[in-house]
Amino acid sequence: MSELIEVRVPDIGDYADVPVIDVYVAVGDAIAADGALATLESDKATMDIPAPVAGIVREVLLKVGDRVAQGARVALIEAAAPAQAAPAASADAAITAAPVATSMAATAPAPATAASSSAVSTSSSPAAVTAQVSGSGPQAFVSSAATAIAPPPVEAAAAPVATHASPSVRKLARELGVDLTRVPASGPKGRILADDVTAWVKSALQAPAAAETGSPAPAAGGAGLTLAPWPQVDFAKYGPVDSVPLSRIKKMSGANLARNWVMIPAVTYHEDADITALEEFRQQINRENAKGNIKLTLLAFLIKSSVAALQRFPELNSSLDGDALILKKYYHIGFAADTPHGLVVPVIRDAGGKSLAELASEAGALADKARAGKLAPAEMSGASFTISSLGGIGGTAFSPIVNAPEVAILGVNKAAMKPVWNGETFEPRLTLPLSLSADHRVVDGALATRFLAHLAGLLADLRRLLL
Ligand code: COA
């Protein structure tokens, strides 16, 4: 019978309570020796936990968000072949994964030399493994010490290049889908900096294909972008200018927006909602509570009605995951908030279970916190649908950018009195412009229009929320 190997968190120094930020395997997955099972990230370092042997994952014993220390159980792997020379190997052996060292280590080799210096040892002696390359994980790391089983030989050509970058840079790269092994490093000792990652993304987006010919050839296999280079203009030639650095929020959201704009085939649909009755009701409740602390905002009605519409059309509350659609049974609604530092998106959790007053007060508190720059990351994550309301400012329509990995976003502009024909005469009706951008891979035009029409119906007659 094959051995069942218990993989545990290796010696990770003095760290305890280290968050698990990624788990790459599920029960039943085949894993190569040295393939990454999970990634831990402390405030100073990121490290992969590799599979010490090739085999089938029989149990996954941690999950994203867990906090672990040395010795914590990671997974049970049924070894494909008998494990090599584990110390005191037994039928069911517990193995501490060879630590795949911290990416912050000042002694880590520069990427340029890592491939050659990271030869995988085939020795079975625990002490013999001095450098190791992660085979299938998202990143490669170089270890300074190792225990337990050495991985099998890896073809030199297939060995990924070890990278040297801080956890925040790795996080940025993960968010942008950048393979760090392809990013040229400009930091000391070959370290990849955040600017290197953004420069790489920029150059990938601007990659000129046959630019000189003026007619870019399609990329091989239809993949990739064949964009003309970004115009390089010396603006000072034309008049006085100031150069102001972008805020941190703008830089980060800019990268995400560019990715979402380029990667998501989104279409924007428009609809008018008659909110005459809603607005009368809102004003009436606010008058009644003028001395209290309840102030119903239009945003609260939009959130409440959106949740009801999402419940009716669940595809709009989903995410694409390869060939699968993840339909979320929770309704966490993000809303764009304009702050002096840039756009942020706080998230109201489980919005469906909250009253209008609760939604209004929570959105107000989150918007205040956003403007003060005090939102915690957890307060900006996990949204299943987003609303971007420009209604307090103006506008008649716009095309919001879908906030990946969500598939739809609702844009709202300023309500205005409009003459609406009732069959006999024109009636003044307070009309709210809605703009829904949706990922066409998931939401086609008919579905998007049904969703919007349903949402407009709910806003026009709030009694429908009770149905
Ligand atoms: N039509 C007409 N009036 C509107 C309206 C609309 N669609 N939406 C809001 N208003 C009114 C409000 O009722 C309020 O008036 P009141 O005090 O009489 O009630 C006034 O405009 C100010 O509203 P606002 O400050 O916008 O509050 P809000 O609760 O509606 O919105 C935020 C809160 C956080 C969404 C909003 O302040 C914000 O930051 N919006 C910008 C979002 C953004 O930048 N999106 C673009 C992304 S590309």
C-alpha cells in the first residue's frame, strides 16, 4: 500500500500565527513532488509549503485565512512511490515539508543567477538539500536549510527561476496575475520592486507588435494584446505643466481598473427607474425622523433593491472560475466612495438581511471611514456585486468598469424630473438613470436587461420587495 504522508509546516523561524494566504490543492488532486500546497505570508516574508513527495492529496488540513505555526498540519498525501529515506519512515509518516525559504532573505540569490544556483539535490540526506526549486507553485523560492525528503530531480529547463521580492510585491503580482519570474528586477541584490511589476504590466500592455509596419500582426494563437506604444510626449514643449505623483490608492486601483477594462468583455445597459414614490416615501420617513438619527439615503434603497434583484437573477451575483461559474449565496455589496485620495470600495456584508436604516447608517459610517483613509482591508473585500453612485454629483449615464472577480456593477446618476407619457398625457416623474455593466461571458444582453428592468420595477414600487 502507498504511504500516507502527513505534511506539516516546516521551521519558519520565530513566526507564530502566520496567515495562510493561498491553498493550491483540493482532495483528490495529483501533486508533483515539490509542488506548492499552500502559501504563508507573514509581515516580513512569503513562503510556499511544498509537497515532499509526488502523490494524491487525500486531505487538506488548512484553509485560506488560518493562522499557523511550525508543526501545523497541512495535508495528507498518498505517495505515488515510496518516499525516499524519510528519517524513521513508517507506513503513515509525518513529514515536515522542506521549508521553501522566505522571499525576503537578504541572502537569496538574484533571479539572474537563481536558476543555476538552485539545482535540486537528489540526495536523501536531510542536510544535503541546500537549495530547492518549487516545481508547480506560483512562485519559486530558495531555501537556506531543509529537512526531510529531497525532491526528485527536475529537468534543468523546466526549473522555474527563484524570485526575490517582498510579500507586498508578491501580493501585487498575484493581484495583477503577473508571473514574477518574468519580471526584471531593479532592486538591490536582484530584488523585484513594486515599480518593476507595474513597469512590466505597462510594457505588456504597450507591447508593440509590428508597430513599425503600422499594422500590428495578431499575436500567435490569438492571445495577447498587440497595442501601439504609449505616446511619449514632452508636454512642457507645449506649455507650463506640473508633475504630481499619483496617490497610492490611484496607483493600485489604476492597475486593477486597467486589468478589468482589458480582460473583461463588458457591455453597459441603460434603464430609467421611476423613483417618484420612493423619493416621496424617503423624504416622508426622513421628515418623521428629523429629530432622530435615522436618515434614509437613496443608496440604501439601491442596495436593498439590488439584493432582491440579485436573488432573482443569481448569475449577476457570481464569479467566473475557469470553466465554472461560482454562484454566491451571500450578498455582500460594495459601493464606490469618492475620497480625497481616490476611489475606494467599502463592502456592506450580508446586505440582504439589513433594514434600510441599517444599510444607510452602515454605508454612511463606511464612507466616512473611507474618506478618513481608515478602512481596514477586510472592509473592502469580499463584495459579490458593486454599486457606483454618482447621483449626488450629476450625470445622465456612464459605463462603470466591472470590479473583478465580480461580473456586474451598477452605475447610478442623478435623478431628474422628466415628462413621461402615461397614455393620455405627460406626467412629471422623478427618473433615476441606471447603467449596468456586465461581463458578457456570464451575463448576456437579455439577462442584463431583465435584471435592470426588474430592478427598476422594484425601485418604482417598493412593495415588490415584499414579494
Ligand atoms: N439623484 C439625485 N440625488 C441624489 C442621488 C441621485 N441618484 N443620489 C444622491 N442624491 C442626493 C442625496 O439624496 C443627497 O441629498 P439629501 O441630503 O437631500 O438626501 C445628496 O445627493 C448627497 O448625496 P451623497 O453624498 O452622494 O450620498 P449618497 O448616500 O447618495 O452616496 C456615496 C454616498 C459614498 C456613494 C457618495 O458620497 C460617493 O462617494 N459617490 C461617488 C462614487 C463614485 O465616485 N463613483 C464613481 C466610480 S467611477
